[in-house]
Amino acid sequence: MPETAGPPVSVTREKLIDLLNDDLEREYQAIIAYVNYSQVLKGAQYMNIASELQVHATEELNHALKISYWVDVLGGMPAVKPKNVKTSDKAEDMLRFDLENEKETIRNYRRRVKQADELNEFALSEDLREILRDEQDHLNALATALGVDTPDPGIADA
């Protein structure tokens, strides 16, 4: 009796491309938000996090480049529009917006790792794990700046 390829996959290559493009739009959003927030945060208590956000912007650009590479490799066309960027004249609000965005990003990338593995796209899942490490660092930095415990974002639904 021939061996089967394992359980049926819950995501197709085409669906993974769509999901990665959604992630790419979120990376563009993060780049814009971090560039903006790093410049408009005012006050001594925000000096450290403002300079950290500049670093985050560069890291998010690197993430966008990796994700767009994979969208292309998988046969898709990389997205070109960011998700909506929230702004505020209150520094704490901006940091909370970022904290929520990072939580969503981590949830989605955790799911994406499983989906890439399911499709035997192991190099993609390794790149996603590297991105996840950065995103977790961002979450930690934002939580620290807000004086809250780092939240567990969970994992996105399938």
C-alpha cells in the first residue's frame, strides 16, 4: 500500500500568498507608524523609545523585503498599499496602537509559520521565525515603555 503524503493541508499556496500579502500590508503600516511616531513623540520619558522606534522602522523594512520576496517566489505579486496607520497627539496612545499592532502581527506570523510548514515551505518558515523574534522584541520594548507586562499575543485562527 503506498504511503500517503500526510493529512490534508488546511491552506493552499494561493491562500498563503494572500495571507503573506496581508502581512506585507501590515509591515508597510508598521514602517510608516514607526517613522512617524519616532519623530513626534515628545518628552524626556519618551526619548529612549523614540530612538528605538527608528530602529524598529528599519527592521520592519527588512521584514517587508523578506515577505515580498516570498510572495514573488510563491508566484504572487507583492502588495503595495499599507494598512491604515493610527495617529494621535498623545504619546501613550501611539505606543498603545503600536502594541496592539505588534500583537496582531505576532499572532499572524505564528499562524503563518505553521502554514508554511504544512506546505513544506521550510525556508519560508525559518524566515518567518526570524521576523517573529524581531516582532517579539518590539512588543517587549513597547510594553516596557508603557510600563506594562509584555502580553501574550496568542496565535491567529486558521
